[in-house]
Amino acid sequence: MTLQELLASLDTVVTEGDLQAEVVSVTEDSREVKPGSVFVAIKGEHYDGHQFVRLAQKQGAVAVVVEEGFETQDPPLGGSSSALIRVTNSRKALGVLAAKISGMPSTHLRMVGVTGTNGKTTVTHLAKSLLEAQGHHVGLLGTVGYVFGTERRVASHTTPAPVELQNMLSAMVNAGMDVAVMEVSSHALALERIAGCEFDIVVFTNLTQDHLDFHHTLDDYFQAKLRLFTECVDSGQKTCPKRALINADDERASLILQHCSIPTWTYGLHSHADIRAESVRLSMGGTEFLVNSPKGPLSINSQLVGEHNVSNMLAAIGIGLEMGMTVPMIEQAVQSVANVPGRFERINEGQPFTVVVDYAHTEDALYRLLRSAQAITKGRIITLFGCGGDRDPGKRPKMGQVAARHSDVVIVTSDNPRTENPETIVTQIEKGIQSLPPDERCPYRIITDRAEAIQAAVSEAKDGDLLLIAGKGHEDYQILGTQKIHFDDREEARKAIHRQMGSR
């Protein structure tokens, strides 16, 4: 592909230099530049790629892409054999160019994108299971990992960076996948990671406070999510049917409906939604409910637990219906899904109490988890959780309040403290607990070491109790300072249970 052919995918560019050069790769990492590469200079949080333009040129880049406001240096940047390309938004250009050099893979796949604060992982896993039951070959990109065919990769981000994403989608096409199901994070939308992708089915699960260390305000956070429904679904490159699925139980549903550029279905439990759950019965063994839908009624019997998972299942059912699945096929496929890693994952080592590991790491997710627990538990609810360091500190006292209000015992501990002092984080959580009147909060303990905290929580549990270990879910690591060490809540819970049972 020539540089001129590659650049045709961009809306507006100003160019200097030879546009007939052959292009072999696109990258934003100057260390990966080789003869024939196009280097795209991105201004990041810690580094500005424009500082490495000279290096990229010396390493044989056939072109460098810079933003219009970037000042040329002396001697002029265009003085080398590399072409100089000026664009208004180099992040967006990176995604578009990466898609073009990879063969526009999203045009060869049915693309399903799921965004929202909570529920993305469960919805995407459910959707993958449903569509595979229909006979599709489905690739999955999300928090728990990147999966297609026999390929399994550890997730670097919820949504991969542009070059990695397009390479992954291209690999899916080459591996025979016909559907890609993706979690689409607010970071990915704000940072243009999915530029160059066109989605066919998009889902909004909910929006609650999170990531305000990055977005600063809740409205900015919402505006990032909204872009999936306004900018990423209707580029005209594809002719297949389009559909947006929107959680009508969320207060921002009406705003998305106003701005969405494709046909919509709403779903929900507490609303007059197009896809609506009724007669919900919750138990520790699973969930039963009826569904009214545009394609007829469904009767759902699922192994997934909790009202929040009813909402997640409704979203996945909507995806299945839009993809042409029959009602019996959906009913059977939903029933076959046992669990999603780290999402209300039960740890059963023969103990006389229930232990659940869950990823709930926001105020709303913790509240929904505890509300579901209250509906299915006769004994006490013991909640163990912490909050991540170097992340939105505003949610810490709020999570403390939620846990103390809706539990019988709370143990506050570390999550991923990163470069923050763990004691500072737990103190901020404790302030939220202590702000409640004594008759509105349960007893609590602070045990900063997470392994010790899990052991203490298991020791506290009695017959019939429910222990919730929240915050990390599927993660098999803990970030202390700048180091990532092995740590898995599920492993620690099993070890603690065996120690406790051995002492009885």
C-alpha cells in the first residue's frame, strides 16, 4: 500500500514529501519504527510523541504524522526523506490509519460494542455464549482477556490501543471469526482507541461515578460514553442492520435515545422497556424471570445470581434477538452459562457458609451486589473491600457508606494501592463509614494486608453467612507501588477456608 492510498482514509491532511512510498506498518511507538513505517506522534499523559519524530525519521519512517499545532524544528522536519503529514487529531488518525493498513477488519465482522460503568464484562461474555450457540464464531475483547478461536491473550486494557486493536480484529478475521464482541471503555472512547471501527450493535449498561480522576466530571464521563452511539455506528462503510440497546432503568437513557443515530431497543426491570423482565425470582442457586420482547415472550432460568445480572441478561438477550436468534435458542443458551470469571463467582470448598468473589469496585456496583446478597441470604453479610490507589478518591467514602449500611460486618483492606499509601486509602474509606449515625452502620475492622483480611473474614463467617470479597474479581495480581505481584482473591479465599476448616 502506498502512503497516498493509506492517507485517503483520513478526512483532512496537509502533506509534504513523497506520497508514493510503500507503507509496511503504522505505529505510535518510536521504538517499533522500521523502514517503511508511518510514525504517528501522540501527545500522551507522560510523553509527547512529537519529541521522537527525529528518531522515527532516522529509523527509516516513510512518513511522520503530527498535529497541526506542532511547531517544526530547525532544520525543518520535512528536510528528511520522510513525508510530513499534519492532521487535526493524531489520536484519531492513528486509529484510522491502523484500521486501513490492517484491511479495515471491522467491515468484515459483525461488531458488538458494550459500554457502561458496570456490567460490560458479564454482558459481553453472555453475548459470546449466545451467539456461539447460534453457530457464530465469536471473538471477545475485554477486561478478563482477549479470546478468539484457540487464542487466549492477557488484556492490556479493557479496550486495546488502536494498533493492537486493529491487529487483533484482523487476526480474528483471518482465524475465521464472523463476530467481535467488545467492551468499550470510556478511556477508549475519549482517547480514540476505536477510531477506524464501525459497530453494528451497541449497548449502554449504566453510568455511575467512576474514573473521575480521568474525566474530571460525571458529564464528561457520560459524553465519552455517548460517542459510541453517535460517532461509531454509521460511517456508511457497512450495510448490515444496526441496533442500539439502552438500559431504560438508567436516568441517562433518554439522553442517549435523543442523540442515537440508529434504531434502538430499550431494556430494563423497572420501566416500560422494549425488552422487560417480570416475575423475577432470586436465589443463591440462580435466577428465574419472564421477558417481554419485540420478538415475543421468553422464560429465563439462569445460573447467574442477582438482580444486576437480570439487567445484564436482558442486554445479552437483546443482542441475540437482533442477531436473529430464536426464543428457544436464547432460553437454552442463557441457561448454559455457569458464571463469568470474578463476577459473583462462588468459592465452594465444602465450607458451611457462602464465599463470593466479585469485581464490584464502584459505589453503585457494590450497592447492587449487596442488595442482591440481601435478597438471597438468611445469615449475615460480611463484606471485604478496598479502593484502588491513583484513582478517583471521591468514591472511597461513598463506598464505605454503602458497605456499612448494607452489611452486617465490614472489613476494609487494600485493593491495588499503586503508588498511594494504603493507610491513606483505608482512612478515606473509614471517614465515609464514620460519617453515618451509629445506628445506620455495622461494625467494621481495618486490616490493610489483603491476604490477612481475607483470612480474618473467613474466620468471622458462621454457618449460613455470606462473605463477599469485592473489588478485584478475576484479577490475579496486586499492584503495590509500581510493582505487580501475584495475588488472586479466589486462591486466597480457598487457602483461608482450608486453614479455617482444618482448625475446627
